[in-house]
Amino acid sequence: MIKKVSLPYENNPDLFTLDSSEKIWRYLDFTKFVSVLADRALFFCRADKFDDRWEGAFPKQNVQKRAANWKVSKLDEPSLLPFLSATYSRLPAQTFINCWHLNNFESAAMWKLYLSSNEGIAIQTTYGRLIDSFVGKPDESIHIFVGKVRYVDYDEEVFPERTTLIPFLHKRMSFEHERELRAIIQSPFPGDSSTTGVDEFPDGLLASVNLDKLIEKVYVAPTAPAWFTDLVKSAVATYGFNMSILQSDLSQDPIY
């Protein structure tokens, strides 16, 4: 089940943000690109559906120091600490994430990592354009937050627990090559998390965006044939958009 929503962006000073002009990229296959055009929305995957089982997890020291950090009395420890742990363990099911790659240039590694054929697309935009593209009334009770992922040693790091967004903006060092920026929605869809089973949450959310604001350029995979570039241009025109569509810079011939 996928739920479509229209939500506004909200700044959170606890998150690791960027300069508005910094470039970000989203690599995707042609089918997913057409879905973006047709839905006028970005797909936010439920965090517990990712391959990484550590999504939303806390470092060891957070668990060991939780009683002191929360100023839990010895009397309350047996009931409050298991409650906090259970609450945190439910968060991946009600956290929805849309991922971008942070880089001033195209990444040959990202083309190979996220695309299984020559028929791929890279949407290039900026941090500022992304946060400006979300549509939704400012008084909505649920908002979209955007932050840069930090890559840390989970044996040594300690996360602040003042916001439940923080665990989803940290990953293990082995993922550092991803250089990820994340848009995050945290919500008790479809009901309060204390009374809703995990299986009742949507598998993902489609968050409405203004694509004219969002997309700066569209790059076609470096090894894509000419007909595929024409197909991308045709799809863009069919859905009523006028976007800059370029062949990947990596397709240029070397000079000797």
C-alpha cells in the first residue's frame, strides 16, 4: 500500500543541513522517472523496508547510558527503559525516507550502483530547490525534514535523543561512499503508533512536489543509446514539462 500526501518542509536546527546551492542527485531507472513525472511526487520508502537492518538503530553507548541521559530513577528503570526501547524499535515502520546523493559532479559509482541497464536517469537539483519544492499547508501537523547523513562508528558514537529523526541521519562507516542527503517523514500513518500494528503502516509515501522547482537538469546514462534520450524527451513533453535533458558528462570521448 502506497499513500499519497501533500506535506510542507520544516527546518529542524538539530539536523545537519547544507548550503542552498549545493548539488544533489537522484539516480533511477526510466520507469521510476516516469512515475515521478506522472505522480508529480517523490517516493519515500518505509525505513524498515531498506536492506540495511540498522536503519533507525542506536549505538551501544546510547543504550548503556540511557538511564542517565533521561534521568531515570532506579525505581523507574525496570518499566521506563523497556518502554523507550520498544518505542524506538517501532520507529522504522513509521519513518519514510527519500534519498539523494550529495556531490558537485556526476558519480560513475552511483550510475553503476543504482542502475542495472543503460536506460537510466539522474535528476540533478540543489538542496535549496529540494526543500522549496515540497507542497503542503504550513499548518499541517506532519512535516518533511531534510538532513545530511553522518557516517559513524556505532561502537563509539553517542546520539542525542532529543529528536527521533537523528537515528535515521546516521549510518555505519561502510556506507560512507553513498554521501547521502535524506528527506524524512515521520508519522503515525494510519493511526497512533501505540495502537497500530507494523503491518498496517503504508509501505511508502508519495509526497507531492513542484517538479518545475525541483528539477534543475535531467542526465541520461553515459552509455544510453540515442533512441533512449529521445524517449526521455518524449516522456517529459507528454507530461507537460520543459526540462533540460543532457547526456551524461561521462559519455564524452577522451582527448589525447
